[in-house]
Amino acid sequence: MPENMEPAIISRKPDMGYNATNERSHEGTLHIGKTAPCSCGSESQSDSQPRYPAGTIMEPKTTREHIEVSVHKCPKALIRELERIFPEVELVGGEHALLAVPTSQHTKMDLVRVGEEVEDEKDLRLERFAELGERVRKSLAQQGYWCDYIDPCSGLPMHGENNSNVYSECDGFQLLLGYRTQKSGPCTMLLHPKWGSAVYPASMFALTPYSVLCSALESEM
């Protein structure tokens, strides 16, 4: 695809960035709407063929390391939030649209639980996501494009300026992919349409032509 063509839209820190979002720690962050109840309890959803929101460029695909990735044009509501998280980056008005890459990993258990086994699982998923994020970031940077990814443990950018604004993965997935969420005490859990709450979500963002980002992601397939 030529770079100037628009892609067709195919319609152990504070551990809060992985799946459960502690609402008290995200005051002022993006809120999509009321939490939708799960139709099959806390562990699964019944939608076998989810319909993705407008702005979806690439529907979820799986990398060779079993990480589910998709690509989306960032809507205005999300851009406003990301401007607080990446204040040093000019996210709008440039040559390229801001693209979001939400990623999901199927976990062995619900990560809202506590215990050594849960901590080991989160460490493994964090390591795999960080390795993927760094490979994609370096690939785009070598071509002159900006990219960063969110630390799932803190909700802060891995390479951006330190600030107190954190990114909510639950809100992002709800907006970009239409995934449901569910309350669990003071937290909000993300519900994957196939895996339910056994999911580790984490996100990347890039200012780049879709064809360049797609090439970087396809090298991971």
C-alpha cells in the first residue's frame, strides 16, 4: 500500500495496568461509559464473532508469541487523553494519523487474583509485551517515526516524560475494540470476547503510515 494512501477501515509496582483498573487511581482519565455486565458471569462472554467499532484498520491477529494485536485510528476522545500522557509529542496536525495497537495475551488465570502464581504470570506477560513493544518501537524509529508503549504495571509510557497521568487499558479496549468490562470491588476488569477475564491487555501508539506499522507487526506473525 502506498504510504500516502489511507487504509480501508473494516469496521511489582502499583499493579493496575494489566486487566483490573482501580478507579480511584484513574481520576481524570478517559471514561467511556457505564460498565457493561457480562452475559455469562465473570469468566467469559458469549459473543463468538465480535463486531469491532469504526476506526478499526486491522482486526485482531496473533503473533508467533501468541500475542493478539490489532490496529485502530485513534478517535478524538482517546487523542485528548493521550495528549495528557504524551505531552511532549505533537499527536495531531502532523503528516500521519495517530494509530493505536492494543494487544492481548491469554493468561492461565484471572489476574485480579493474588498469589505468587499470579505474580509470576503477570511478570511473564509483561516481559513478552515489552519485548514486542521495543522491537516495534525500534523498527519505526529507524524509519523516522514516533512510537511508544504503555507500561502495563503503572499505566505510564515507557519512553515518555514522567508525569502523573496514567492510561487505562480497560477504557482503551472498550473504546477501540468494544470489549466489555465488569466491576470487581474497587476495580474494573476487562473481558475478552473469547478468554473472559483471563487476559493481559497492553497498548502501543504510533505516528506512522499504516503500511509501515503493518509491516513491523507482520514481521512478528
